[in-house]
Amino acid sequence: MRSELISIIDLGGSKIVCLVGEAGRGHDIEVIGYGISPTIGFQKGQVVDLKTAANSVAAAVVAAESMVDFRISSVYMGVTGSQISYFRKCVSVPVSSTGHSITKTDIDRVMKAVSQIGVPSDRKIIHPLPIGFIVDDREGITNPIGMTGGRLGVLTNLITGVTNTLKNYNRVLEMAGLDVDSCIPVYQMLAEGLVVLTPEEKKKGALLLDIGADIAQSAIFQNEWLTDADHIMVGGESISRDIASYFKITYPEAEKIKKENGYAFPGAISKEAEVNLSNSKVTNFEISEVIEARLRDIIDWVKEKLDAYRTESAVPETLVLSGGGSQIRGLVALMERDLEMSVRLAVSSGIRARPGLLENPGLHSALGLLAFGNIERKKGEQKGFPALVDAVKKVLDRGLL
Ligand SMILES: Nc1ncnc2c1ncn2[C@@H]1O[C@H](COP(=O)(O)OP(=O)(O)OP(=O)(O)O)[C@@H](O)[C@H]1O
Ligand SMILES: [Mg+2]
């Protein structure tokens, strides 16, 4: 029974989340323990104080443990976009058979070469994600077996993290009492896509946008692969800071005003409705002007991303909005208007939990980490290159080998 438990830690900019999930039959997993503590000792994804960071993680872990009577040692640890870099690489090997007919052995060889891709020493590969085979110059091949060619290549998206930052995370987890040798870093957006995107969206193309506390992260999924990932250091906190500085109020007051009276754009609201601040009266309209100005940074950046993506591939049809910052009223309408695409709020699926947890968009990445852990558990894969093995398995599952 205990071997069916999966634990995760999500290091967010505003909160640290620890979840314990119990894997049931079928695809579902149930959250049976959780702990949420305010993020202290981290800034913009970096550890700035080991001790307070460890205390902050330990608080979330202890709270989750107390609900399940189980000592958490290994976790899937969500890693955010601020330290993630993403690039694409093609690796190829000569086809081994004399008749140049590609065999499973050639696939094994090229996959081995992928696992050995070198990255600068200051970076570490978190996920190698193969996205298609290339035979000589022919790209986009899903099953090269039996084809004739001189070279077999595989196009791979590499998600890397900063080595020192990952080491600092490990140190924090160790100080919080976890066994770091069995903690596995996972790119948050890859995990989140598992629980908030529909199979159709993953196939046809969707841009997942998570607006968190200090970061907005985008990930494009298409043909069932994660094909692009990026981030901008703007989030819900940036909006609250703007409100605080514009109206000369404290940050907590600004945060409250944003949640209670915030609207994503002033066009849709009355110019007269007033809000009482501690030092003055302002209109809802004025508050929304400040909010929209900051949201524009995110929208313009998404627009650029979509334009750049369009030069390579068909643009995703849907934008799925997640993260705590997605809760500003009117945001879906603003994005639909400005990006001219279908926009919807993320809803998680495939996870069971008590009411309240599933509905909080700031927890989608944590729920996604559980789903990721559950998939890994089912496959019983080796630590270190889960996504690579996943890719190979995917090819196998499709009956292509
Ligand atoms: N009802 C709401 N309306 C507007 N914003 C909200 C609302 N509720 C929460 N937020 C904002 O969501 C942000 C936190 O989002 P989230 O919980 O996703 O962040 P995080 O995961 O801790 O951080 P990050 O993803 O940046 O690492 C805060 O800035 C908060 O103000
Ligand atoms: Mg987050």
C-alpha cells in the first residue's frame, strides 16, 4: 500500500506546496495529504537563505505528513521557468545495417546518443524530449523502422536547469529532512500540461500560460509533445506592486484590492464606481487601468511567442490560462480580444482531492507533479531520464516498433 504513495514539492514564488497522493486503480490519483506554507528564503526562483528556505519547505512537508501518517523522503520537485532554458538539438547516427534498412537497434543507438548530449557544465538536463525522427534529410518521421537511409537522427527538445540552482534546491530539501538522492526535478509546465490540457488540445496545439506570483510561464503542446517553453518575470505580485506604488498604499492592501476589485481592463466597467482605500478614494476604472498596463507585458510577450512559433508550425488553437494570477476577472475576455484566439481557464482532471484543492488554479502545477509521478510509477522507469524513456515507450505504445 505504502509503495503506492507519491509525494511532490512545488516551490512557488508565493507558496510551497507538498502533496501526498495515493495511486488508485486506473489513471486516477487521490490527494490524501497536503501542506502549503508561504515561500520564504527564495527570491525569483533562487535560494537566498538556505535555513529559512529549508524551514519553509519543512513546514509544508510536516503538514502533509501529519495527514497521512507517513514520512516523506523522496519527492518529485517542481522546477520553475526562471532557471529553465529550452533548446532543440538534432542527434544522428549512421544506419548500421548493410542494406541501410533502419532497425530497432538503430533506434536504440540514436536514443543512447540523445542521453549523452553534452550541455555546458553550468546546466543540467532535466528532460530530454525527443519529438521526431529524421532519416537523412527527411524530418517528422514517427516510425523509421524498415525505411532506407544512411543516417538516423532524432530531433530533441532539451529542458535544462541551472546546475548550481538545482544543487541549492537539493541542499534545501536535504536540510528539510528529505532524501535528495531520490528527489527528481520536474519542469513544472510539463507536469501541469498533464492535468489541465485535454487530449485534443495536446494534439491540435495549445498554449498553456501559468501566471504565478513572480513569473508567467508559457508552454506549447502540439502533436502530443511539449514543443516550446518560455517565461517572463512578470506575475500577480508585479500587479500588486504596481497598485501599491501608484496609489501609495501598502502591498497587502494592494493585494486585497486587486483580488476584490480588480478587473483586467477598464473598458468594460463603469467610470464612477468607487473603492475606499486607506488613504483616499479611487475608482474601479483607475485600478483596472493599472492592472491592464502590467497585463499588457504578458499579453505582448505571448503575442511575440505566437508570432515566432507561427514561422515554424501551425499556431496553437487554444490558450489555457492557469496559475493564481489567472483569477483576475475579465482576463479571458481581454486575452481573447487581443490575441484573437480561443482562451479558457484551466480545470484540472485525473486527480481526486477534497473540495477546494482542485479549484485553486495556483495548485495546478502541484497536481500536475502528482500526475507526472504517477505516470513514472506506473512505468517503473529509471530515475534521471524519465522523459526520454517515456518517448521511446510512447513510440512502442503506438505499436510502431
Ligand atoms: N482572486 C485573485 N485575483 C487575482 N489574483 C489572484 C487571486 N488569487 C490569487 N491571485 C494571485 O496569484 C498569485 C499567486 O499565484 P500562484 O499561487 O500560482 O503563484 P506561485 O505558484 O506561488 O508562484 P510562481 O508560479 O510565480 O512560482 C499572487 O500574485 C496572487 O495575488
Ligand atoms: Mg506556480
